[in-house]
Amino acid sequence: MYKVLDKDTIEMEIVPFIPGPKRGFPPTVPLAEIIDAILYKLKTGVQWDQLPVRSLFSDRALTWQGVYYHFNKWGRSGTFRDCWTKFLKRHKAKLDLSSADLDGSHTPAVRGGQGVAYQGRKKKKTTNSLYLTDRQGLPLAMSEPVAGNHNDLYDIEVQFEVVTASLEEADIPVEGLFLNADAGFDSKEFRKACGKKEVNANICFNKRNGNGDRDEYFDQKLYDMRYAVERTNAWMDSYRSLLNRFDTSTSSWKALNYLAFITIASKKLLMKKSK
């Protein structure tokens, strides 16, 4: 059976931050195996009712409903976001924050749901989210998902606060950070939001805003390094449950994204350490 993460990594990087039940009985199978089943769903994109549970559990197998119950519970409570924040805090020294990239991504929403709408250039309804990455292309944070008919600047001051909050909760200061963003983010509102956080906004000028006599900071060589975020998109798209959105709730969508963050960072950062 294909393993997305090895058991030791799951036990060390995810399980310690899964809260125990406040009432009732604890799970009858190891938490690591439940998470392994969820990761299998994340990677393969298999429908929940098609999870090969007998192959995913070593002794007593949960039903697919049991796996989904735990995923839904942890997703609604923000558990996987907390896991990611704690992962960042633990491994922040391995990040490359010489600069960062911000980009928006539209994901086709096959079954509809929360935060979904048509966008003129897309054939299907989509969800739009903003993603922040480090210089290596490792995903760091995401915004709240919004309906696809909104552009990247929709409610940008609030969304940027959401994005930077993940770093601040992980004790990663954003003051002085050099942030690359494409011309779609060239707006007074976003530059103001960056200024409040003391972030150095390296935003490509939008021709619609005029290029004459502008005194905002822009470093072309730094901006040219923004290709790393495209690598991030490729990494994220390798998880079939993220390539197309089937889960209808935004809590489930965010949970899958944060699990992908943990998986990508574990492979890129922890494997380097072991070599």
C-alpha cells in the first residue's frame, strides 16, 4: 500500500498535536493509522467510500465512515491548522525567509459547496485562495477560501491578516520580510496592508495603474526569483484531492491544504536533515 508519509513522521509531527476526545471513548485504532488513511485520500483523490480501509489499517480496520468522522471533526475544529502552526514553530530555522512569494490559485469545485462560484475565464465553478511560500517554494500559509468570482484583491487587508497570522503564531516575525507578488496585487489597499505589517512589498507594477513617476519599491532581480511559487503549485497539484475540490465545506478544504503543507515540508525539510 502506497504511503504518503512514513509512520515515524506521522507519530512525531502530527499525532502529538491531535487533541483527545472531550467525552466518550478514544479511537479504537492508532491515531497514526487514521491520519495515514486521510493522507491516502489526500494524495490519491479517491472518494471517501472507496478508501481501501482493510489495507490501510494493521489490525482492526475503521470503516470509511469512521475515517471521515475523524477528518471532519478535526477539520471543523481547526486541528490540522494547529498542527501546521506547531510544525512551523518547531522547524522555522530550516525555512528560507530571505524573501517570500504570494500568489492566488483558483481550484475547480466539482461538487459545488461553500466558497464556490463561476469566474469568467473558467469553465467550472472555482474556489480562490491566496498562498504564501518561502524562498524554497515551501508553502507557509493560506487565506480563507473565497468564491471564484472574486479576484486576488478581494478583501485583501483581512485576507493578508489571516495569512500573516499563521507565521506570527509560529513565532516567525513578518517585519522586514521581502514579499514578491505579481501585478494583480498592485493596489493601494494591499500596499497599505503590507506597510502595517512592516513587510517590504516587491509588487510588479500593473500597467492599468500607470507606470510613470511611481516611487514604490520594486526589485526586478528579486521578482525574477518568483518562479519558486510555480514549483509550489506543482507540488500542491500532485495531491489529487487538491487538484480538484470535491469536499463541499471550506473547513474540509482548508484541512486538506494544511495536511499537504505538512507533508510537503516534512519531505523537503526532514529528508534533508536525515541525509
